[in-house]
Amino acid sequence: MVIGKLVTAEVWKESLAHARPGRWIVQRCFHAKEGPRGEIVNYGVFVLGGEAAGLYARVQVGATDDRALSAAVLVAG
């Protein structure tokens, strides 16, 4: 994962050079609300056939990576 604002201009340029046209994902950077210990919850929506089919959450201090903890998500409707 590459977060543009957290890497050098050189790393960003190299990352763009390796991106596969039409296959890479971009998300506008935003500042997530932190919990009392500095943790951030990263939510991901599973999409099947163009419709939401599930929700997943990971919790971590700092950028989400392979050290993040999976968390249960309660969806009330």
C-alpha cells in the first residue's frame, strides 16, 4: 500500500510508474477520527454484482497494514 502524502516524491513517482492502467485503486486522502488510544477503524464494503454484500473492519494505530486487528461489525437495519 502506498499513501502518497506519507512517501517521498521519488517513491510516489516509482509507484505511479508501476501502476497497471485500469487496475489500480485510488482513494482521496481523509483524516479519520481516532479513538482514545490513537486507533482508527478502517471499514471495507464487500461488493457483489454491484451491490453491497458485507462489511469488514480493521483497527490499527497509524496506516492500516498486515498488523491490523480484525473487528466485528454490527449492522442494524
